[in-house]
Amino acid sequence: MPKVSSITRVLEIVEAVSYAVKPLSPLELSQELDIPKPTIHRLIQTLVEEGFVGVDIGGGIIPGKRVRNLSIELWQQRQFFDERQLILQELVKHTKESCGIAVPYQMSMLYTNRVQTKLPIQIYLPVGSKSPMWCTATGKLYLSQLSAPKRAKMLRQLSLDKYTNNTLTDIDKLNAELDAIAETAVGMDNEEFIPGTFSVSVPILDRKSRYVASLFVNAPTTRVSLEELLTHVPKLRIAAQEIQTLLYELDEVQA
């Protein structure tokens, strides 16, 4: 059997941690990757020191800041950014309202793509803007996709500030809404972040049906009702599928 280089083993650890649906223990990584326990502990320690992986409160290995930053940079590569923009432009033509994509990043939702409506009243949330998770359609959709332990941990870490009269800050009520969103896979913001604004979102998934990002449409309450905005969900799902196809093509190019 050919000798496996340390670089290959390091990359295999980062890949396994990034794809795992839950934090993996060093023993699980050792068994999954067929790496001796002394070696896995040494490599994990190096990766922790360099910021590529971290250790959660239960001792599980999770992606570190440098991996999360790298994932955002890859997501924003010019070619694929432009192709997502074209899909959003078509979506805006159908919905007549502003549409965009947001991804979870450092306890917030980061807007990575956006196309504005041409109608006179607009909500200004440019690419690079961040919004809270607990009171936005994109953020609540993300939280709804987490496992119960990970969601509970995330909610404990969020500030749960009240932005409007409709913002849910009670964890039990918020959890109930997140459970409902998990059933429908449709996130909703009923004037919970910005007064006078409705928003609806659907997930963008990878090949294994894991959450990647939230695709959203938002509009001022003076122009549409939340019920009217929800009628665009089928169009959002079609656009999400088109973006997912781009992800699959990226995987094939990098394979």
C-alpha cells in the first residue's frame, strides 16, 4: 500500500469535518479515515492551532474560521457569482421584487448575491451586508435546518435583540416557529427585522440535501402582503434548483 502523505491526511481531516452532519470525535475521525490515533491527535492539534478546525464544548471537531472564510471565498468566485446573478435577474423578472442569497457567517447571515427590483420603493441590503439570524427569513430558515442540540447552542449564543414589535425573542416561541419552518422549508419574516418589510426564503442544498444557503425575495408591506409574497415560493424553488445545478457542476470541475 502506498504511503499517504501528511498533507493528504490533513486535507482528508478538513474535508471530513466540513462534510460531517455533526461534530466528529478524534476517535471517529481516526476510524473513518484509517489514521492511527496518535497521528490524528497530532494533526488535529496542528489544525486547531492554525485555525482550520476547532473543538466544540463536547470535544467534537468542527470547521474553523479559516475553513469558513475559504468556503465564502470559493462561493464568491467570479464565474459562479455571475451565473447566480443571472438566475436572480430572471427571478426578479417573474416576482417583480428584489431577490438575493444569504449564507450563515459568524453568527449572522451574509448577503452574497442580490438583484434589486426596478420598482420605486426598495429595501437596500447590498452584497456584503449582514443581518441577524433569529428575525430574518434567511436566518430562521438556516436555524430550522440545524440539529436540535446545535440549534439550542446557537440560540444561546445569539443576542435575540428586539428589532420590531414582531421580533420573537422568547426562545420557546422562536423554537416553535423554527420547527414549523423545518416542516415547510420556507422561511418567513413578517416585519421582524425591518419595519414595513416582508421576506420569504427557500433553501439551496448540496448533493446530499444539506443546507448551503438561503434564496430570498423581499418587498415593502405597502406593495404586497405576506400571503402574496408566499405565492412566489414555487418560482424560488425552481431558481434554487438552478443554483444547486451550478454547485454540482462546480463539484465536477474540481473532481
